[in-house]
Amino acid sequence: MSTSTIQQQRSGKKTAARALLSATVIGTLFLCWATFVNWQHGTHAAIHAGMGQGGVSFVMSMSMAFMLEFLFFLPSNKLVRIPFAVVVTMLVVTAFTTLVHLIIGTPEIIKTMALPIMMGIGYTTLYCLRLSRMYAGASTAD
């Protein structure tokens, strides 16, 4: 195996470990948030909403990085890359999360999702800014 292949595998493992840690922290945080916001509707509804939001947050956190990296390079205009990747990613995440909450019957969907959406916009923007710095001057063919 070449040195570059070994470095790519190590980098991929580190990326996966960071993504798993991040998804676990974010999933736990938003599980607690959704449980708190829905507590007035009873323990069952609160825990149900918390588990739904925690699970969705975990899955979405794991997949957002891949989605952002794909979407970031779609536009050829470098000025549009960040807003395009952020907006499309957040639309997909918000639509999916809303659907999950509608299916499980979360009583306070807007309150439950407000904080995760605001933090998601910040996260996706910072992620894209990092991508922009990493690939500054590189063409889309690189």
C-alpha cells in the first residue's frame, strides 16, 4: 500500500470518529431539548419527542457532512457555493425532521425544532467556510 493510500485511510477513520462523536453529542443534546420542550404534554409525549429528535439529530449530523461536501462543489460559481450548500442541506434536514415529528405526533414541533435548526444553520455555514478555505484556489476538477 502506498503512503498516500495509508494517509487517506487514517484520515477517513479520523473523520468517521469525529462524525460519530459529534453526532452522539448533538443527538444527546437535542434529545434533552425536545424532552424539555414537550414536558408539559406528559412524560410519554416528552420522551417520545425527545427520542425522535435525538435520533433524527444523530442521523442528520452523521450525514450532513457528506451532503455538504457534495453540494458545495455542485455550483461552478464559487460565490454561490456556500449559500447553495447551506440552504439545500437545511431544507432537506428541516423537511426530514418535520416529517419525523409529524409521524410520531410531537406536540410542540416548532419549539422542538427551533434550536436545532438555528444551530444547524451555524454548523453548516462554518463547515462550508472551512471547505472554502481548504479548497481555496483549487478548481472543481481537483
